[in-house]
Amino acid sequence: LPELTFTIAASMSEFRIKPGQTLVFAGDSITDAGRRDTAMPFGNGYVREVIDLIGARYPAHGLRCFNAGIGGNTARDLKDRWTDDVLAYNPDWITIMIGVNDATFTLWKDHPWSTPVPPTEYEEHYRSILDRSSEKAQIVLLDPFYITLEEHADSWRRKVLELLGEYIDIVHKLASEYSAIHVRTQDKFLEQLKHKPPQHFCPEPVHPNAAGHAVIAHALLEALDW
């Protein structure tokens, strides 16, 4: 029994997030997940799952957690509110998932309320965010994702998926340059789609259901050595 207890304690000590630290989850509607409405304050998506699972396994950690997701946000929007909504909490950890709106709004350039954020501008805004944050907190970058198996070249979903690949490539590059922890969310969903149809994870390609949020939460916790 003493040997078993030591093994468990050694395994748990590897978790990257330490007791008393502050976490801020930043992003768009996938992060928001109703946190400003009926599901205050953490939403009913992956942020809530991550917080609950950390609490279940590490009940004495006493973390301070904040959901800073806002539906419809692009990298431009996130940059504009970064000081008030993220840095003001003096976080030890910041997770960022942004980009699907940037891609869809860029394709949807004639829509009256969508402002395009093409890949070059996306990278510029993202760099601004990271320049202001990387020396203050440990950064975790999650790839934007789009849950579809559509292959027809002329379909909207295929066009979004192909353009989003450019944004994902930028996240990969920035994660390397800024020594951020990198969560390959799109790859995680592609692996899942080998076994289950897209509808198992979302009613449409952008907004996951509970099963989809579980994939994101698991991927994030895995990257943190939970």
C-alpha cells in the first residue's frame, strides 16, 4: 500500500498547473458557450469540463478560473479587449482558441455584419496578443477547427475547411515561436471522425455539442499532463 500511494502521488505531481494559480480561457463562441447567459460564469462547454475535471482530480488546488470567450469574436476583437478581459486577471495560464470566425468572415466578405480577417491580418493580431502575454503567463494555443467530412470542391464547408488550414498553419508557427503549449484540436476531431460521423460532435461544423466539447477538454488536459 505505501508503494502504491507513492506511485499515485508521483503521477499527480506532473500536472503542469500548480495550486493557487489563475487560468483565463480566451476565445469566441466555442469558449463562451453561454457563460454570459444561463450558464454563467464558465459556460456549458469545454471550459466548464476542464475546470470540473481539474477540481475532481486535484480538489486542493484552489485555482482561480475565468472564461473570457465572446461569441462572434475574431482575432481582431480579442486583441481589442485583451487588457480588460484577460491580462487584468494577472493570469498564470492563458488558453487561446480563435480563428474560425476570421476564416468564415473572410469568405463571407459581402455579409453586412461580418468583417473579413484574412490570414495575414489574423497573424498580425495574434502576434500582438502574444507579444503582450508570453512573458506574463504560460500560453496554450488551441487550433481553430471545423468538423466536417465534406470533400466536394464547390461546397461552402469544403471552402471553409481549406481556408481554415491557413489559419491553423499560423497557430502552429506561433506556438513554436512563442514556446506555447500546442493543442492540435483539428487533428483530434479528424481522428474522431474516423469512428463517428460529424453529427455525433456538433449540429453544424462550428459549435460542438457535449461530445464535441469533451474532445476539446480532453485534448487540452492531455497537453497539460493532467
